[in-house]
Amino acid sequence: MACPVQFLCRTLRTVGLVLLYYVFSIGITFYNKWLMKGFHYPLFMTLVHLGLTFCLSALTRRAMQCWTGKTRVVLSWNDYLRKVAPTALATTLDIGLSNWSFLFITISLYTMTKSSAVLFILFFSLVLKLEEPNPFLILVVLLIASGLFMFTFQSTQFNLQGFLMVLLASFIGGIRWTLTQVLMQKAELGLQNPIDAIYHLQPLMFLGLFPLFLYYEGLSLSNSDKLFRVTQLWPLLYSVFVLSIGGILAFGLGFSEFLLVSRTSSLTLSISGIFKEICTLVLAASLLGDRMSMLNWLGFAVCLCGIALHVGLKVYYSKNKNPSLRQLNSKSPELELPLLRRDDEDESAAENEEEEITLH
């Protein structure tokens, strides 16, 4: 009688974590597009989000330290500047360009183009020998590339400037996630926990994006009535409140991704990501009126097939090789909330299917 109850509890927990991930991931996409309609300062918005994410990660680290009694890792300046700075720079450019593109393109074009990041992650993973080459990767590249071409071909809402911004963000995103994987797998740094990684990345990300903000938006924002030239207190408070929502969504997205992986598996996150893209496009078409032809939908389907094949290959090859020291331990006890703890050892053994984490 206990087995069906345990299975039901695991199923409800997984569904709940997936829905939590969807709320933050889809929510921040639509939030950014909505905000850019009336607030044309994407770099400043990103800076606010980075600052708030840093504060929330610091509070989370403090709570984790009180919960576990373990002192959190703090890197030396030498390791911080030499090993964390490249990852931080790639991350801030990826996020900044992605947010910037919402001034020019629709959510559907953004979602589809951003999916091409898998190509660049594969490329840089092969260059740094994090990924083992195999002939099926050629098919993955062809499917994703052809799907992207079909989606953008004769699109009625195509914008070249926004498209190039997202494509460049996807290219930098490939560098970002590859460097992030290397960074979190260096045991001597102690950044295996994503909360610690987020905490150390945010300050350098802020400093890396700040010069771009000053050059492109500094003068315009200083003369804008959105913040610095407001005549009444209420519009200023409203702007601060709206910008703060994005920071909470950004932090919640990273936290929900980690919870989903740590309590289920990387496969669950990858499959959830595929269905999330479908949900995003359907919502964009129904809520925002994004127009997509049959060829565009076919291209999206082809691209999803390529991503699904890549996920399947990762699962197959990870199950057929011995665990290595480079693999991440997704079962970190430090973020185990009381409601997410396993009830007994049998349930833990049933779910302990060790897989190499594919950073999403």
C-alpha cells in the first residue's frame, strides 16, 4: 500500500517542480517583452535584475549556512578574477543581448532563435573536450539549423537587428554554459552549488555590463521621466516595483532549475525545457498575436526533434559510461527543503539514477 502512495507523492512533487520552473521561465520571457514596450532601457533593467539577484543569493547563502551549519565558500581575489571573470562576462553579454532584442522581435522569434544555443554549446563542448564526438551530433546540428532556417524564412514579423542580437546571444550563451560547466566542476573552487556560483558571478556581471549601459543608455535614462526626472513619487515607486519583479523572476528561475534537477534528474529538466518552448510559442500566438505560418511551425518541430535527439543521446551515453570526477552531484543536501525530503531510504534508492547534468 505504501508503494502507490510513494509513487503518487513523487509524481505530485515532480509535477509541482516542473510547474514552478514553467512559471519563472515563461513568466520572465513575457515580463521582459511586456516591460520593453514602455521601458526602453534593457541594459539598465538587466543591471537592476543582477543587483537584486545578488542580494537574494546572499540571503539564501546565509539561510543555508544557518540551516546546515557549514560556512559558505568565498573565493580569493586571484581565483575570482582569473577563473570566474570569463564566465561572468559571457553570462552578462548573453543576458544583456537577449533582453535588448525584445525591443525589436517577437517572443516566438526570440524563443526559436534562442534554441540555436544548443549548437554553440555543442561546438564549445567539443572544443574543450567536455563532449565526446559522435556521428549523431551532425544530425543534431542539421536538424536544429534547418529548423531555424524554416522558422525565419518569409516570416511576416522578422526583424534582422533583433534576430542578429539573439543569434549573437546564443553564440555567447554557448561559451557561457560551457564555461559555467567547467567552473562548477572544479572541485577546488567549491562552486558546485549553483547558489554559490550565482553569488560570485553577479558582481562581475554587473561591472561588465555597466560600461555598455553608460554608453548606450546612460545619457538617455538620465533625461528620462521614467526614473531620474520624475515629478511625482508614485511613478518612481511603480518603476522600482516593476523592475524588482524581474529580479525576483530571474533568481527564481535559477533556483527552480536547480530544485528540479536535484530532486528529479537532468533528463526531467531537458524534457521540460522542450515542452516549455511549445507552451511559450502557443501563449505568444494566443496572447500577443504572434503570427506563424505552417512553414514556421514545421521549422519549429524540426528544431525540437534535433533538441530531443541531443537529449536522448546525452542520456544514452551517460548510462553507458562509468561516472567520472567531472560529473556534478545533483543530489546536494544543502537545498533540501523540509517538504521535499524523502520519507525513507527505499524511495531514495529508487530515484538515485545517476546522470551527467546537462546545464540547461
